[in-house]
Amino acid sequence: MAASCPLPRTQDLPTLRAKLRELLRFLREALSISNAHTVDFYTESVWEELVDLSPETVLATLRRSAAETELRPSEARPLVEAEKGSGITDFPKIFCETSQKLVNVEAFAQAAKYYSVQNLGVCTPFEQLLAALQGNQKQRTGQNMKPVDFMNMKKSHEVQAMSELVSSIADYYGIKQVIDLGSGKGYLSSFLSLKYGLKVYGIDSSNTNTHGAEERNRKLKKHWKLHHSQPRLDVNGLALKMAKEKKMQSEIKYKADIEKVYSNSPTDQGKMFASDLLPDFSGSIISNIRKQMESLHVQPHREENLCFETAFSLIDLLPINGIEPISSLQICKREMPEATKERRKTISKSSESNIYSPLTCFITADSELHDIIKDLEDCLMVGLHTCGDLAPNTLRIFTSKSEIKGVCSVGCCYHLLSEEFENQHKEFSQEKWGFPMCQYLKEERWCCGRNARMSACLALERVEVGQGLPTESLFYRAVLQDIIKDCYGITKCDRHVGKIYSKCSSFLDYVKKSLKKLGLDESKLPEKVIMDYYEKYKPRMNELEAFNMLKVVLAPCIETLILLDRLCYLKEQEDLAWSALVKLFDPVKSPRCYAVIALKKQQ
């Protein structure tokens, strides 16, 4: 064990169950808001059914509550103090006892805030955990490498934080093997392998992702080989010479690119990290390095645009046998200093496990790892934004396999979770469900519902910093639903309109394209009729905006329920030494920011 500090204390299972009980008491009344579908907002008179206040009152109160939070971010400020020793918090009446409608927005907002992960006190500080894992140990080789040049800002932020934690856990146990479930394009896997010298198996169900990750990793190593074969000073000199030549050849284009990068507004940057469509590794690394060397003279203080704090530090992480050979004609034939040779020999001998192997396999809770990984040994299991049931299945595999000593799982796509008690009138053969996992929620036969799980994916923190909801597109869709119901007699449709709002010039255009996509005859619907619906509901657009804001405010509570369910499941296991929820990421950059982490007892 590398660390000398004890791991942070976490709340025990009885305490967590008590908090779950409180949360359920609030959600039993509030869940109807999350389960209301925006598409049916007008057809089912959602506002009149669930809210006994004007939309103006709701919006004004929520804005005031958000402003108070911004002024006093450290204050949870529940309206009524918790009863001493009981852990129970009683808020003023939020919902009418007879109609079940929302009657107190301020109390609703305060309760929703109180029952979030952060304010319930169930979250372990990231820095505190790192300090305990690392003890007096320094991070391993390659500290200066940054992934920002090889992936977008959002993914770079996630990979840096998670890889540091995973490598610290690996050091803590003296482990070299990592299994990355739902590895996707392989960004986390590549980083763990190249920077921290870990032997990583990236498993993804998509052949396209696996082959893409393999090719991307191969090209990355190939480009770095060119520089690794040179002494550091010689490589820097060669790069500067290349940069000078490149600058003379493409000065005009380069200046235009620089101007474009640095003129990005905060909103544009937000859009960059909000996207999950990531750039490919296959772009020329040499070209990137040239630009970085030049940018040292143009923007010396913009650290986020540099891949390395010191040039080419990542190359020293690669063992000789871990890099694809290239022609000797591609590099200057200079003798390598003895110190560099010895360092690389040492890395090669000690880092034979420094390999990233992408594999294609669909993982379930019953997957047999020995059939997938032939050289399975003591290892860690990780998952960065694993969709739906893969996140809970990751925890189940961890608890059932003795070789897996630790797990770090960040889930996403809660709407894709399977729920045991969602369709109780139907017969299902499934035995292991995505939700619930823990015994308490199973005994309660608790069900969130798909719409509530979908709303749990809403990003409150992004809305609070001005990245609002697409109100107009949601309004278009809700009005369209009323048109379909009245004019075509259809209340439920198997087909989906999809994301066509951005392709439409007006509401009229939106309706026509939507009807065509749904296979409905648009010719029977005059344009005047369509515009009459628009004029009818336009004054009520603020109802939809206010209601969606209520859903956004409630979203963290649904996520808290799902996360506490997973943590309680881990606390119920007998052979675990430690388990916790840890906030790994900035929620504005990465809304699904909480990791479920557990460690087994050391033998």
C-alpha cells in the first residue's frame, strides 16, 4: 500500500438509508412534475393539473432563489432547521394536500436544493481522497502531459481528473491492470496507458468505436516515435526549425486560425464542451507541435491551448517496444545520450504492461471476464459516462469478481436504465435491473419512471450560468402534439419528430416537415389552421418555460436518488473496505460529475 494516510470517513449504511427515506418523502409529492412529458404539456393541460400558481410567480421566485444562491453559494439555507438528532427536515407546505398541486415555489426550490448530493453531506471531497491515496507519494511519470490538444475541453477535463484518481488507486494497491468498460473512443484508456504506464483493456460494445480507438492509438504512437528518438534538446531544436519553416509557408492561415480561437466567446466555448462529438486523434501531431511552439511567442499565457507544459514530455513515457518502428530516414541520425538510453531501457523493462488493448464485447452483470481477458489479474474497473444499465452492472461485476480490487464509475443516460417496478403489469424475465439496486428501495418497490429519469439528465448548473433550455423548440413540439391530436385523432405515435427545429425557418415550416416525417398528410391541414394554433398557445409559452424550470430545479434530486441507490448497494456488501460518492468534474463542463468509488479489503 503506497499511501500512509487513512481513507476519508464516509457515512454508514443506516445514515444513508435515513437520508433516502427523507428524499423519498419529498419525491412522493414532487415526482409528478418530473414525470410530466413536455410533448403532452398542452394536450394534457399539465400546468393546470400540477401547478396552482401563475407562471410569472414561478419564474420570478426561481430567479430570485438562484440569485440568492449565487450570492451565498456556501449556504444550504433550508427554510426550517433539521430537528436535532433526527436528521429530518420539515419544510412549509409545498403541495396542496387535496389537489396535490404545487402551491409554494420558494419551499419547493429550497427542498430540492437541500436534497441534492452536495447538501445532503454524502459526498467525499476529491482532493481529500487523492491526498489519502497518494500519501507522501508524488504522481508518477508524465506529470506535464495534458490531453487538451487531442480532445475537446469537456473530455479533456474529465480524462485528466479521472485518470489521476484511477492511477492513485492503482498505486495504492500496487496494481498495473485496468479494465475500462464502455471505453468508446478510448480517450481515458489511452491516457491511463501512455501517461501512467498502466495496462488497460478498453471494452466497448461498438465495433466502430473499438476499431477507431485502436487506429487512433496506433497513429498517436507512430507520430511520437519521430520525436522520442532524439535527445530532448535536439528534438526541441528540430521542432523550432520546423516551426520556423511552417510559419513562413502558412503565416496568413495561421494568424487567421489564432484570431478565430481567441475570439471565441464564453458561450461558444460552452458549446464546445457541451458536445460529446470528439475530434479524432488522427490529425497530425507534428503540425500541432509546430503550432504550439509558435504560439509560445504569440500567446504565452494561454496554458489551456498547450498540450505539454514542457515540450515533448509525453514521449519519455513510451517504452521502446511500445512504439511502432519508422524508417531511419525520417529522423536525424544522431547518437542518443547514454542517460536517455538508460531511461528508456528502464521504462521498457518496468512498463511492459504499458499497453492499451481495445476489445469489442457487450457487457452484462453476468459477463465472465476470464473469457474476455485471458491474462486477467488483480485490477481496477472504471467507466467514464457509462450509459444506462452498464453503470450498475459495472458495480455488480466489481462485487462479484475477486480480481477486481477497486471501481470508479461515472454513469450517464439515466433514461436508459431498466426499472424493476416500472411496468409491473408486464411479464419480464430480466433478473438484474438497472434500478433499484439497494435493498431498501427494492423493499419500497420504488419506481421513478422514464420521464423522471430523463429529467434527471437536465443540467441545473448550466442553466444557472445562462445556458438555458431550448424553450421555443419545446414549445413548437408541444403545440404540434395538440395539432396532431385534434386534426388527426392521434394521441400516441410510434414515430418521432427528432431534432428538426434547427432546420426550420418558422413554426409553419416546422409543422409541415414534422407531419411529413410522421407520415401524416399535410395537405389536409390549411396554413391558416396551423397558424391559429400558434397564435392560440403563444401567450402561454411562459407556462412551458416555468414548468421546465421546475423540472430543472428538481433534476438533482432524481440524480441523488439514483446515486444513493448505488452507494447503498455497495455499503450492503461485506467484503468492501471503503465506498463513497466523489464529485470529480466541474458540473458546468460535465453535468454528470459524480463518481461511485469502492475499494475492497487488502489481503
